[in-house]
Amino acid sequence: MVDGLRYERRLKEKLEKKGFLVIRSAGSFAMDLLAVKDGKCFVYEVKSTKQDVFYLDKKTKQQVEDLLKMRKFGVIPYLAVYFKRKDWKLIKLNDIPRRVIKN
């Protein structure tokens, strides 16, 4: 199984356990997951790293820019980074972060 797909599925399951309706976006779209709960819509771009810091590359910055554009439609965008052997860090996006540091 491809690493990215594995972590998308893990986050999908985690959100579903919290009562979200979650749809995984197959292919290269602006988001990996779309989640809905209590009338609110959330989109997630899912990343993983073995390091303690995740730096956004050019492709990820573009993906984040695309997510930020969705805010004008009431969508709440998140960058979800899984630090391997640790846990998730979910960042509500207001702008483009340069890096994500584990807790």
C-alpha cells in the first residue's frame, strides 16, 4: 500500500470515529479528505514524515494555496501531518506555514 494512502485512510478512520462523514478524494485533487459534521465542511491535505519537522515543499505549498481558496465557500481547511511513530498534528489553515513542528 502506498504510504500516502495509508495515512489518508488512518485519518479518515479517526475522523469517522469522532462522528464525521468522510470522503476520500481519489487522485490528485486539491484535497485528500472531505469531512462533514454538524453542518460544517472540512478539507484535509494529508502528509507524513519521519522527522520532527515537516517542511512544505513547492507542491505542498500549492496544495495549501488551493485549500485556502475554499474558505470563501465556508470550507474549513486543514493540513494534517502524521509524525511517524508519534501522532497527528492538525493545523487549521489561515495562511501557508513554512514548516510544521511535532508537539
